[in-house]
Amino acid sequence: MTDLATKPGASDEESPDDAVDGGDAELDHSSGAASEDGGPEDDTAHTADDPAADGASATTEVIEPDATIPHEDARAVAAADASTESAAGPPADAALYAWAPTEPARRRRRTPLWIGLAAGVALVGLVASSLVLIAPGTSVAGVGVGGLTQGGAAGALQQRLDDTTIVLAGDGGDAVVTGADLGASVDARALAEDAFAEHPMWNPTQWFPASIDAPVHIDPATADAALRKAAPGLYADPVDASLAYDAATAKYVTTAAKPGQGIDVDAVRAALQNAYDSGKTRVTFTPAVSPIAPTTTTETAAATAKSLNNILGTAGFYVGEERTVPVDRATVASWLTVTHQPDGTFTTTADKAAIQKLVETLPKAINRDVVNATVITNSAGRVLRQVTAGVAGRTLGDTRSIAADYAAQLARGKGVYVLPVTVNAFTTTSLARRIEVNISQQHAYLFENGRVVYSYPISSGLPGHDTNLGHFHIYSKVKSQNMGNPDLTKAPNYYTKNVPNISYFDGDEALHGAWWHHNFGHRMSHGCVNMPLDAAALVYTWAPIGTEVWVHL
């Protein structure tokens, strides 16, 4: 009879534990005994009556069950085979025990290998992540960034600031603004980069460092707008200084600025900084009201008015230093437009078209011919009198760009415009004049530039009243005068009324006209030089004070 000792349905792919099905016996190959649930089994596979049990050598027959038969069906087949053999009897050669063959060697369990590989991968990942993560315990301004990448840390820093809420305590009810409302920011990217650079996860000595400071910045304009909206009752707008042209005084006048008031933005920033540093996300802050300076100050307006009034006082078209064509203040003011700029300053523009109308009249006002000068000098060349004033000639140049150029110049604050003019200089004619009185000839000669231009008979002093000889200069002139003494009993014992055209040259001696006689060419006077009326009139106008008079024999 053949006994099947192998486990039906077991395959090489199953693990030893999976081969046990319910109460199936597991074979102990070392002892050859079968056990179920750990209990001992009889060493005999079937019965003691087996002929081979007495020690006859047994031939072991291995019967492989059909791998496709289930465990329960395998048992049934084995039982049927056993019944058949019992009925037919043992084979003729001998009854053999069919021992179960030794099970194939179990496959080595690879679970530790897979666990080791997974652990290795995790370790590699941990090492790799430590190269990009910030050390545990690292914080920036109270915001924990340990275990984060630089990008994650930067986002966390800014998000915490955006979400920080400041409650503005006040009598009218608390107003609320956030860091985002105030335009608050930190240099999150740089802070995160610095945190990683100084405290990387891969360096355990840098774990749990002291917190890193993070300066908070706010945008003043954004913060001011948010605070005004949140607490409008704490604000009063400032009044800018202004200026305008006053026709009554013909000058620019100013109106002073007035300061306003509002929440101190710097104090709000400090409160936000304190909250951020301490890790608080909501703080109550009692705002302090501080002055708000006007955009345009009184000083700015006054300085602009001063510049504009200087333009009004100097405006005109110049030839050299001469303001040849002045422009009145009201006209200049009508050319100017003063604009108040958002930054608090003033800008000035000028009307080019209006200026052009005046430019068109300039040639007539500027162009002129040359007038040469004539002067009277003494023999040394010293000018005694200017007969004709010299006037330089002028010709105005190209006027096409004057209006545009002057408009641009006025906008820059300069009222003096120097015209493009060609100047033609005048010449000066000098007339060196002197007078000679020849006592011997009883004649007077008038010299001009060394040449006698007039000569007249004269009457000099009588003997005892001789005219003084020498070089003299005319020092005074009188158009008409009474000479002598009305009391003829007293010196000079003569009295003559209405002596005309008197030119004094030596004390009381003079050249003058004599209407009381016509005896010229002979001595007749008390010392003066008598001349015909027309000659005396000519000398009076021809010879200025300072003209040389030489009296000689």
C-alpha cells in the first residue's frame, strides 16, 4: 500500500507558513515524525502489520499530486487510492511504505532586504532634504521657519506680517488695520536666505538658534490712506501756501500755509514691528496725533513770489546793459502762468504768442543811425565841453527765435533778454580852442586846432589901466552885468550898465561887448578887452570855461 505523505496543493512559491491549511500535519524532516498543532505522532505511517515494518529495506516512492487539485480534493484522492489498495491487497513483490519526500529548501525571506532598501532611500532623502532646509528651532522675528525651505520661509514671514492686526483704540470705537493694509513688508527672501546660510539643517550645531531680527517697512502713502479710512476723525488736512498776481500792487503776493494733523505713521510702524518681533498677531495701539506738514510751505511760496517779482522788475529787451525796450509789470504778468505742482513746488510758463506781438515792434525801437560826437578841448586835449553827444548806430539781428527763447528764459526766472544787435560805434571830433589877444595890434585871434578861425579888433586898457599880460583861462561867464560904480566919485570912477557877454579870464578883467563906442583897434578901456557886440557874443558861446587866453604884446 502506498501512503501519500506530501501536502497536496503546495507549490514552491508558497512560504512554509502558508502551506499549513487548518489541521494539516507539518512534517518534521529531522525526526521523520508528523505533528499536528505541535503534538507527537506515531513513527508508523499506517499499521504494524506491514510486511516491511520488520526492518526490510523500504523503497520510497514519491507520488506528486496534481498541482491543480485543491487541498481538500487531494485528500479525497489519497483516501480513495488507499481504499483501492486495501481491497486488492498489496503488490506481489512486497508492501512498501510511501514516505513523504524531504520538502524543498525554503526560499530565503527578503523582507529585511526590502526594509533595508527603504530605510536607505529614506536616509538619502533625509540627507538631501537637510541640504535645503533650515535648521529646526530657527525663527525670524518670532516666526518659526525651522524645517522650511527658503521659499517657504519667505512666504511664511510675509504672510505673518500681512495677517498681523493692529487695533487703533479710540473714543469713537476701535478701528482695525492689518500689515497688508499698511503696505508692510520685510525683506523676506533675504531673511530666509540668511537664516538658511547661518543655520542649515545639515549642521546640528546650528539648531535652535536665537531669533533673527526682521526690520519692518511700510509704504507711507499706503499706510496713510489705510489709516485715514480706518480713523477719519483723527485727520485734518493741511492747507498749502499759495501765490497770485495782485494787480493793485503790480506784484505777486502769497498766502501762508496751515499745518494739518493725523496719525503718526512712524509710531504705527513701530507698533507693528513690536508685534511682529514678539510673535503677536493682534495688538491694541493708541494712536498719537502728530502734525502733518503742508506739501507747499510758506517759504516755498515766498521764494517763488520773490523770483517772479524780480522778473517783473527787470523784464525787457536789452542792448548790452541798457534796457532799451522795457516791458511793464502788468504785461509781463499777463504772459506768465504759474502752476501749483503736486510735489508742492511752482512752475512757470510764458505765452510765446503774446511775446511775439511785442517782438514784431522791436526793429523800429532798436535800429538807429550813428551820430558822431564833437567836443571842445584845451591845448592839452582836456575836454572842456561836449558840443554834440555821440550816439552809436544799432541794427537788430534775426528775430525769429526771440519769442520762444524769451518764453523759455522767463520760465527759468530771468527777465533780462539781451537782443542780438550789431552796434556801429560813433567817432568823436575834437576842437582844441584858444584865444590870443595882441596888445600891440589891438586885435584878438580865435584859434581852433591851431588855425585862426575868427579875428576881431579890440580895445584894451588905457595907459595906467593896462590889460595884464600872460596866460589865463576863462573862469566865469555872465550874460549881462553892470560894471563900475554908480558913484562916479569913487573908483573905478565909471559906471556902465548892461555890459553884454562877459567872459572873465583874470580877476575883474574880461572879454565883453562894448555898445558905448565903435573905436575898436585903439585902447579905450579900464583894463578889460572891449569887443564888438557880435564878436563878444561869439566868444561867449564859442569859448567854454577853461579856454586858454594868452595876452601878449
